[in-house]
Amino acid sequence: MLDIQIFRDDPDRIRADFSKRGIDGSIIDEVLLLDDRWREVRFEVDQLRKSRNSAARMISEAKKKGDEGEVKSILGEVSNLGSKIESLEEEAERLISKRDSIRMQIPNLLHEAVPTGENDQKNVEISRHGESPIFNFEPKTHNELIEMNRWVDLPRAGKITGSRQYFLMGDLARLEMALQQYSADFLIDRGYTLVQPPLMMNRKAYEGVTDLSDFETVMYGIEPDGYYLIATSEHPLTAMMMDEVIEPANLPIKMVGVSPCFRREVGAHGMSDRGIWRVHQFTKVEQVIICKPEESWGYHTELLGNAKDLWDSLGLHYRVVDICTGDIGTVASRKYDLEAWLPGAGEFKEVVSCSNCTDYQANRLKMRYRKSGGNEAVHTLNSTAVATSRALVAIIEQYQTNNGAVIVPDVLIPWMRGKKILEPNQ
RNA sequence: GCAGACGUCGCAUAGCCUGGUAUUGCGCCGGAUUUGAAAUCCGGUGUCCCUUGGACUCGGGAGUUCGAAUCUCUCCGUCUGCGCCA
């Protein structure tokens, strides 16, 4: 959510962003209109309350003097104030909640360098890393390999739950746990605090961290308690300090979250999203930073650097992409993706997303840090380290061998108790 | 699930019974003093609208009242005990 002060002081800045994104800016004027009217009504209410307060004080004085006549006469003067105030308060409440429900739908201001474009086709490749593996055979897709090695059982998961569910079995399940442990340790070594968050959140906290439309398309609701299963540990980790004023000495807060992630994945997806590429549940190791505004772009680079170093250490070939205006979404001000090379599929596909959300989530969450001259919203950043299901796909496809076996990346071997090759499941 | 206690400004704490401007300490910010620092002293330190100024704020909401941190109801959370349980 954008600071209301930006609407008042510099609405053209928001309008400029809207035109970059190619969306209609008339709701900006609606916010301004509602804000003006709210402030008028608010002023009127304050004036009425002022006279009520002074009357209350005078009654107190008169009672101390024992002057009952005076008390009665003041009571007569202010008897209708209560209902007047009440109705104006209702009006003010209506105006500000309308104002803010619109404000909640307005996306974050973009970093000036975000490339302009309508959709993901216009994302800009920044760099490539690692080597594309060279095969003397036709590389298979991950879904062929997991099926022939019986590492994943999709039909039976479909039977007991539904589509896009899976049993992960045998050596691939071990590799999944190895990836979690290795990636978490990788970031712990860089000063990040390991956090295992609640896997459900209430509506209020969740609205603080995500686009409202995600409640329809992304999150699972839990009834009868009205909770939502988290779509990523970014959400509980970022919302953790909701409604708090953070002491500057405690910043930056650097965390590495590990959790299952739940996603409804509503909508049609292509055939290339078969196997375990796009599923309703996966584990993710996530980096989250809460920091002072002036430090956030530096930390954005740090998060991207961590992700690159981690993927380099796994020996995987990938590229970094600068996400354009049409693909960046509501919350981020700037976003980079890592896209891993999938030799079986013959394309680069998204495995990491690294965002600076500036003060957008912090404003929604009322998350500030102490600052002389007025507390200020913090900045929040997040980046995938590894989403295990997708990292497994990248490893399976890049480390596959002629006979369909998969070599374990060197750094994961200790976590596999020395095992160097994934064996087929019985 | 049952019973009880509790929730006050960043933290801690008083006020609640008996309704009438939210106390004090710590921390933080500014200033004085100092060669510098410590110590000490003074002032400030939540939110909103701002026009001198005003209004709001005691977990959230509602009620009673001229007036609610204080009384009533309700919801939420924390803690303790009992029960159940990996």
C-alpha cells in the first residue's frame, strides 16, 4: 500500500507508474477525492468533540463548586452533541474505509529501471551462469526420469487427494531433504537466522503481504477458523513484525525460512508444467530481510548474490532475468528471477524470484522503525533460495546420465551420507 | 475442552475497587556542562487532522454516561491449573 502522503504531495508520480504499467489511473483521483472529504468531516468531528470535551470539563468544575444549576444549564446546551458526533463519525469511517479499500488495490511504485513490457516475453536477460551440460544422448524430461525411476507417484496422489499432488519417494525424497538442509546452512553461514513459521495465517495479517486477488487464486482457506495456508514462508516471516515499532539497533533482520508452501494454482497451465514442476505443495527455503529504506537496494543485491552463489555451488546452469512492468505484479518494486536451464524441456524456466517490496508491505502491516522526527516504514525484501521441487527438476534434467540415472551434485553428497548417484526406487 | 488470572506509549510500571487531562523508571532523540568521555541536569519521546491549535490512543469492538484506562457486554490474545494428545 502506498503512503497516503504520496497521493497528497505527488499524485503525478503514481500516475506515471500507472501509465508505465498500462492501467487506468482514475482511481487515483477517487482516492484523492475521498481523502479530501474525509479530512473535512474529520475536522468537523474534531471541532464538535472539542466543545463536548470543554463542556465535560466545565461540568466537572461546576460539580466541584456544588453549582447544580450551572451543571443543568451546560447539560442542556450539549445534549444533542452526542448524536451529531456519532453520525459524522460514521460518515468519516465510511469515507476512509472506502479510500483505503481502493488504496489496497493500487500496486507498488516501480523502480525507475524496471523494463517496460506487457508480459513475461519482455523480461530482460541480464546474465548467464554455469555451463550447459553436454550430452551424447537425447536428454529426457524430468517427468520421464521420475517415472522410470519410480521416484514420484502422481496417480496414487491424485487418487487420495487430487491433481498436482505427488508422493516423493526413495532417493529423490532424500535429495529433497538434503537440499533443504544444505540451503538453510548456506544462509545460516551468511548470518541469516533460521525460522520455521506457522503454516497458517489469519486474514488480516495475510492482507498485509499479498495482492488481494491471491485470496481467490493462490491461497487455500482453512475453515471453520478462517485461516489461510501459507503460499511461501515469505508471508509469515514478513508479517511477523506487524503493528510493531522496531528499534533501529535491531535492523536489519535477516531470516531464512523453511516451510512447505501451498498453492491452489487456479487457471490453465501448459503441458510443460507436468510432473512436479507446478504442484500444490512444495518445500521452499526462503530469504527475508527487513531493513531501513536507505539500505534496501543494497540488500536486494545481496539476496540475489546469495541465490546466485547457492545455485552456482550446486553446479547448475541458469540465467538471471530482470522482470518487466507487465510481469512484476503488485507488491514488488523490482524483481529478478533466476531461470534454470532444463535440457529435457529445452528452455530456461523460473526457479528463484528475488524482490524488493520497499515499504509496500510495511505500510499495510504498519511496520515501522524508530526514527527521530517521526517513525518510518521499514522496507521488506524476499528471495527464494531454493524451491525444492523445482530445484529437483533442474538437478534431474542437468545431472541425468545415459541410462537415466542422476548424479548427486557434489555439495549435496555429505547430506546424502556419501551417496553419489540416485538409485531407482523399488 | 473446562476453570482462573492477565493485556496500559519502544520496554517495564502506577492508575481500575471509588469514572473527571495516562504516572514513574529505562531506552531513544535534542540541549546544557566537559579538552573529550562518563556522570549529572533540562527538554522531548504513540496516532491522525493541521490553522495558532485540536482530536484520538490504555488488546479489538459495542454499551452505559455530559464525560470511560476505570463500570457492563462481547470477541481476540497471553499465562497458570485440570483434561486430552504427537
